[in-house]
Amino acid sequence: MLKRAPHILNQKIEVLDEKLSFIVNNLGYPLSSMVRFPQCMSYTTERVKLRHLMYDWLKERGKATTALALGSLIACSDKMFIKRFVSLHPDGPKVWENIKKALSSSE
């Protein structure tokens, strides 16, 4: 992991622990997903949470596949994420904005 993403060592251990715990315990990704995509530790928990909530909403409506790699969700730009995922459902943009507002108000 460190060979592919050495910059993750610049973060505090508490921050890394929080991210790892969230990805594994809350989202259900296996530890092996960190080995395949260690850069995921570079993104904020809020970004991962926001995108995963949107993706879950799309899955519930049959608009997204059920097995998507973590990197596919978080590594793309916001513009690409909106194009690739949010726009899959006519209500997607409205839901996306609502999720963003809800998460920003809970911080």
C-alpha cells in the first residue's frame, strides 16, 4: 500500500483509523479493497460517505450495479461522478443536492 500511496503517511493515525473503520465497518468493503486502491485513504470520509449514499440510493432504484469497486466511486471528479452516477435517475440531481445539504448540516 505504501509503495502505491506513500502520501497517506502524512495523515494522523486517528484519521487513518477513522477512514479505515468507516470503509470496512460501515460500508462493508473488505480490507483487500485498501490493498487494491490504497489511494482511498487520501479522500475525506465525507466524500466517501456522500458518494456512497448516492450510490446506495441508485441501487435501491435499480439504476446501479450492486458490486462496484470503491475506487470507481470516489476517485473520479465531481463532474464525472454526476455524469456517471447522479444522472442515471431523473431525480438524481435533486437527491444529490439533498444528500450534500444533509451531510454538511450534520458536521
